[in-house]
Amino acid sequence: MTSQDINNTLPARVSVGVFIQNSKGQWLLGHATGQKHWDIFKGMPDEGEAPEQTALRELREETGLAIAPSALSDTGIHAYRSDKKLHIFKAFL
């Protein structure tokens, strides 16, 4: 078995993120540290942390915004990269 075969059998990690949109239809994005692209606010869950908690924590840590859990709408888990999936929430502020 090659290292490629082993990598293909590993389960994909699931990162949790939030799309934020305001009443004017504008999206809030952040500049990814050390990268040239803009991105949504996301990160890996802490052990035992529910996806909603991760979404709220990452948003607060990366933007300072604290929103109510009821503001989140779950869009599900989406393909992202071969080694990673994204569990995405959206919120309209």
C-alpha cells in the first residue's frame, strides 16, 4: 500500500464555518492569515463541541461578533478538499 492509498482511506476532517450577510446583500469575509485569498470564518471543533458552538466560537474569535444561536441556519456538510469537508452555517445580520 502506498502513502497515497493510505491518505485516500483516511476520513476527511470537518471544519465549521459561517457565511454572514447583511440586509444589503453584502457578505462579510476575512483575509486568511498567510494567504492571498478571502474566506469565510471557520475552524476545527474543539473536542466535544457541537457544530453550532464551533461556528459561534470561530465567528467571535475571528471577528469579535457575538450572535445568538437562533441566528444560525444550518446548510449542511459540503465537499471542500479531498482531505477536508466544511459544515457551513449562514446568518443574516
